[in-house]
Amino acid sequence: MQIDLIQEARRQAEICNACRYCEGYCSVFPALHRERVFADGDITQLANLCHNCRGCYYACQYTAPHEFDLNLPKALAEVRQDSWKAYAWPAGLAKLFDRSGVAIAVGLVLGFALLFLLAQALRPESGKGFYAYMSHSLMVAVFTPAFLLPLAAIALSLRSYWQSVGGGRLTLGDVWSATRSAGRMKNLEGGHGDGCNFEDEDRFSQARRHFHQATLYGFLMCFASTSSGTVLHYGFGLEAPYGLFSLPKLFGVPGGVLLCLGTAGLAWLKTRADPNLGAPAAWGGEMAFVLLLFFVSLSGLLLYAATGTVAAGLLLPLHLGAVLTFFLLTPYSKMAHGFFRMTAMAREAMLAREARKQ
Amino acid sequence: MTDSFDIAVIGGGNAALCAAITAAEAGARVLILEAAPKPYRGGNSRHTRNFRCMHSRPLGPLTDSYSEQEYFDDLIKVTGGKTNENLARLAIRGSEECLPWMEERGVRFQPSLSGTLSLSRTNAFFLGGGKGLVNAYYRTAAALGIEVRYEAPVTHLDVEDGKINGIEFTQNGTTHRVSPKAVVVASGGFQADTDWLARAWGPAAKNFLIRGTPYNRGVVLADLLEQGVEQVGDPTQCHAVAIDGRAPKFDGGIVTRLDCVPFSIVVNKDAERFYDEGEDVWPKRYAIWGRLVAAQPEQVGYVIIDAKSLELFMPSVFPPIKADTLEDLAGKLNLPADRLCATVEEFNAACGDTSAFHPTELDSVATSGLTPPKTNWARPITEAPFYGYTLRTGVTFTYLGLKVNENAQCSIGNRPMSNLWAAGETMAGSILGQGYLAGFGMTIGTVFGRIAGREAVAHAN
Ligand SMILES: Cc1cc2nc3c(=O)[nH]c(=O)nc-3n(C[C@H](O)[C@H](O)[C@H](O)COP(=O)(O)OP(=O)(O)OC[C@H]3O[C@@H](n4cnc5c(N)ncnc54)[C@H](O)[C@@H]3O)c2cc1C
Ligand code: SF4
Ligand code: SF4
């Protein structure tokens, strides 16, 4: 990891530790106030606990032009971004995090779409709905590894992360506690329930939390839609296309709408927020990721709407290309944040549990 | 813009904002003139962390209860009786309804900070500290249509026939004049004008650090006093504490605080001790060390501790100077090494049984036969590495101010002025003649800011 980024975050953390005025905003501060000296791993852990809500920036009496030059959201964002790169597996792909995010995403989507179009040349003789364009077995052959390999890569990254922040034994309870807090986006409430400071300087708003929640739950519902489709397919021999009142559709349609709205909202907020309170170099990549998710959900909904029309023939490869891109980029894009954050929160839960035992 | 405002509020800190919001909510057109640029708006209020609040049952973040009498007794203890009882009780009684009032205007509270548990019953902590509070008030002010001018220091008020006829302020290099119906002064003390401090204190004051805003230079205060507006307190009274000598000249704020004195010996630049470091628990002795250090040559002190005490106090912003031997430490601190070693040796020899040592209570682990003695927490300084901090006097605020009555109204020639009110630091001397109770500054500003706003609007309407 980059020592200068860690050193800058450490400098600021030491000032916060002498001040403590922000203690109630989020879980970063209680974790910070527990230490007296900060090892590199401590700083990395703090960075991954931070949600970049910016409450502590706007409330800080030491921001520039003050000579202490506090900008904790930025310092932690830089370390966080760097930590994802440092622990990415395989290391060579970590470069994907950087800058040209939009170009990578567009290129990949188009590239995969082209492949799928070619695959249509081998179009099945029979098959209904999507499978009229592409056989089920081809989809499975492509998406199973495209789903499992990135997950394996993430697992290896998290293992390196865990070792670097100090290791220890997690229990199911710790993971559950982290899951609960993520599900409510507790920390995005800002400690007082008014939300975070993002799109309009020091005004507290729930916008980011709500859009983020729509994105998360939309995503999970889309995921549930695909999973239930798989179960229906293999477990019950029920093949797509499914009717409106089938599980895949009941999850998929509202999930797609939520994901669409959530990502559109997040992208819009991102254009309003001060980039200098995040990691400026990561802005493009993060934006690309949000737009990619937006495109996944939009193309999915359009595809559903276009069932039975000629447009479906073109939309299907585009949608699948986007999904494939999304899966493959997961360990090397903003998507990684979810996994790292969960790990960091589980670690906090573990430390809190150990502290209670003493 | 000359006459389009009913009320002008001078200053942009807590007291000013409370007055402006109160007046605007009652329908007045209000102008705030703030000397600082926007990033530094909010004066000393942006450095605060809590306010002291009376309450008869658990209230917001506050536990248990804190009665008027107990509050008043606490005040009397620290001011040695130099207190205007009537106004003090007004502030105390008013504090209870402030908490919900503040919440309704966007201020958010948090549980007592780690390391300050002893205050969880008496002091309500602002989430994000004073700057969070100030931000919330500026948002509220904007929603009420209050006009705020930044970098608009007031230079002069026309006093005529017991009344303010006009205000002069500069902005963008030109002088402007406004003639509102009523004026609230909430521009703090004069501590940032070190020349003035030096006139009152002697040249030693040039070496003082100012813990808060550089914009409280007392310009309005001096201007009004010169024109005969009634004064309270004298310029030699100020609240000063001992802070890390490496702190910036202005605006170092809370993080420059050092809590290690009780576990140390403190020497002057000749490496001589000069006061009982263990006289009482630190919060109670915090404020006298400002003056003690101010009385030493070059207004500097040096805290010396050893390894066993390093983790007994809250970390501060600058790491201590560290050395493996006392000689080296003396070298790094620019102290005479032989003198320092002799002082430490003498101190160590005077230490006795330390088995009763208790870092958070008066433990009577004392020296014997030493002058000055150390009456608690006296453990020999023996374990390397050794650590040192420099100490300087850090001025929090000054007491010289405008004398007000229970309506926050200023007076001239023993008669109330018809359209001038004052709130906050600039009139706090009307309540406390000396000493200070943690969290009372913000209470005075909030209570009297609201009173001033209310009275000013009654006059303007
Ligand atoms: C480091 C520190 C920590 C503190 N912590 C606490 C605490 O936790 N609790 C507590 O109760 N008290 C605390 N205090 C004391 C507290 O800050 C003051 O009592 C309180 O803020 C006073 O509020 P005020 O509005 O009167 O003055 P200020 O907040 O200082 O506001 C004065 C305003 O007037 C402006 N001004 C000055 N001159 C002019 C001019 N000529 N024209 C226009 N504007 C002008 C300034 O820019 C400023 O905005 C602390 C003080 C310091 C320095
Ligand atoms: S961000 Fe600023 S106000 Fe908040 S704890 Fe750190 S130093 Fe204090
Ligand atoms: S930006 Fe928000 S989440 Fe991050 S440290 Fe500051 S208050 Fe906590």
C-alpha cells in the first residue's frame, strides 16, 4: 500500500483523536478513539469503515485554510481506494480500478455484446423467449464461471485484507451484526438520523442513503430473480419465459426498477458533490460503475418490455454483455466496496464482542 | 440597502445567531455582519463542544437531573463569589428550554465524548462540535431570509442620545453605513488583539497563544466603551489555560490541550519547578496553569514525564518530545541538562510510597520535604524513555465587556440605551467577574442571545 496516503490519514487521525468532536457520526470514530498509535492496518480498517458521508468534514474546525488541513473523508477515501488495489487478486488486474472506468465498461459491454451476437449465429433450432436467441446451456456455460471466478477473487482479496488489519476469529454473530447494520445503512444516517452531507455542502439529507438503499435492495432482488429462475429451471423443470406472477418476475421487475432509480439517483448526487472530499482519481471509475449498474437494470427492464418483438434480439446481447461486464469487474471496481465494508464492519463487531468479554 | 433592515447583529458566532434567529422568527428583517470569511465564520463558538444545561429529569443526551441550585453552587465555587446572582440564575434557568429550542433549529447532540464521562449529567455535547452547531444555525438563518455578510467587520457605531444612529462596516475595501432600528452586539472579547492584551498585561502577553478565532479583536467593544457605554470587568481578566507550546498562534482549539500535568513535574526554562502539579484533579486545575506559566520567564513551561505515565492521559495533537536519557531530553527541549537532572533527582528523592497511586482520584501519593510539594500522583521520574512537552499560555477569552441588565440591554450614563443589546462573550463579564465553568459560555450566549433578539424585535416593531 502507498505509505504516503497512510501517513496522511494517520496524521489526521491523530488530530481527531485529540479532538473527538465527531464521535457520534459513524463507526469510524469509536474505532479511532480506541487506539493511541495507529498501525498501518488500523488506518486501512478505519478507511474501510468510512462511508464518505462527509459529516466530519463540514463539522471540522480544522479544514483548510486552517494549517491542520483536515479532510478526513478524502484521506480515508484515498487509503480505501488504495487498499482495494493493494489486496486485489490477481494483482495485475488492480489497474482496472484506475481512471478510464467508463471506457473499460463501454468497451467490455460492446465487446461481449458482439460475442453474444456471434453466438446467435449458432442459434438453437427451438427454444422459447430468450432461448429462442441463445440456448440456455450457452448462457450457463458463460455465466457460471463469470460469476464464480470473481467471487473467488474477492474471497482471496478479503483474506489478504483480514491478515493486514490484524486477523482474528469471526463468529456468525459478528457477520450477522455487520449485515444488519449494512441492511439499514445505519452509518449513512449520520448518527442523528438526518442523513449525510453530500449533494449540498453541510445540509443533511437522506438522499444518498435512500438511493443507495434502492440500489442495494434492487440489486439483491435482481439477484434473487436470477437465482429463483435457476432453481425453477433445475429444480422444477420450469423454463423461462416466466409469467408476470412468477417468482423471477416478481423479484426482477420491481428490483430492476429500484436499481434503475437508485443508480440514476447516485450518479446524479455524484455530479453535485464536491469531488475533493473523496478520492478524486477514483471518481471516473466509480461513476462508470454506477452507470454500468444503471445500464444493466435499464436494459433488463427494456428487454422484458420488448419480449416478443424484434428489439429483443438486440437488447438481449447488450443486457447480457453488461451483466457479464459487471460480474467480471466486480473485484476491480467500486463493487468491491460492499465486500470490504462488510468485512470491516464484521471486524468491528468482533472487536466489540472481545471487548465485552474482558 | 441602507435602511432595509430592522435589526443588525454584529458578529457571527453562537450569541449572534441565536439573537438573529429569534428576531427573524418574530418577523424582523435581520442583517448579520460577520468579520470573518465564510470558512472561519462562527468565532470561538466553532471551537466549542458542549453547553451546560439545567434539567429536572433526563433531557436529550443528559442523564439524571441538574438543579438550578446545584448549577449555581458550581458557578459560585469557580468564581469565588464574583457573580451577578440575578443574571446568573437567569442564564441557568433559561438553559433548560434552550436544549429543545436548539434541536428545533438543527443542532444535534451526542452522548458525552469518550474521556469526558464526568460531564454526562451537566453538559450537552454538540454532534460535530461547535462548527456543526454554527452550520445548523446558518442553515436556519438562511431559511428565515436573514442576510449574512461575511468579511464585513464593523468599525464604528454612532452613539447619540443614548441610542445607536448608525453602523459603519467595511466590505471589499469600502466603508458602508446602515441605520437599523435596533442593534445587537455579539462580537466576542478582545483577546485576538495582542497589543491590547499587552497593554493590560505587560509585554509578556505577546507570548500568549490565542486558542480561538483571530477575529475577536474587540473593535466594537473599544468603540462603544470610548463613547461612554457602560463597562464591566477589567482588561486584565481573561480565561487562560496552559496548552502545547507548539500550537499555532490562533485557532489551535481543543486539540492543543495537554492533560498530563498531574502525572508530571513542570519546570521553567531554568529547569526549576514552580508549583504543585498534583494540587487537584486536572479539570479543576486546568485554568490556573495558564497564569502560572504566564508568570515564568519567557512565559514558557516544560512538562516532564516518564514512560510509565505516557498512557494515563488523553492523546494531544503533537507527539511528545522523546529521549532515552534526561540529559538528551534537556538538550531537545533547550533546558540546562545539569539543572534538569538535579531537579528530577531532588523530586525523586522526595517521593515516598507510591503503592496507593490512582490516576483518576486524589490519591495523596505526595512528596515530603520538597518545595513546592507535589501533593498527589507523585511518582519518581525514572523509567526511560522520557517525554517532554512545552507549555504556553493559551487565552480562551477576555472578561472586559459591556454591562447589561436582565433584558441584555446596554446602558450609558446609568440609563438603558433604547436600541442596543449585547449577548455572549462580549457581555459575559456582567455575569462572571472571574473564573469559568465548563460549558457556561455557550449557555450565556444562547440564553442572552435569545433575550437580545426578543427585546430588539419588540423595539423594532
Ligand atoms: C478552544 C475553545 C473551546 C471552548 N469550548 C467551550 C465549550 O465547550 N463550551 C462553552 O460553553 N464554551 C466554550 N468556549 C467558550 C466559547 O467559545 C464562548 O463562550 C462562546 O463561543 C462565545 O460566543 P459568542 O457568540 O459570544 O462569541 P464568538 O463565537 O467568538 O463570536 C464572535 C463573533 O464576532 C465576530 N466579530 C468580532 N469582531 C467583529 C467586528 N468588528 N465586526 C463584525 N463581527 C465581528 C467574530 O468573527 C465572531 O463571529 C470555548 C472557547 C475556546 C476558545
Ligand atoms: S474531523 Fe475535525 S472536528 Fe471531527 S474529530 Fe476530527 S479534528 Fe475533530
Ligand atoms: S466521512 Fe462520514 S463515515 Fe467517513 S469518517 Fe467522516 S463522518 Fe465517518
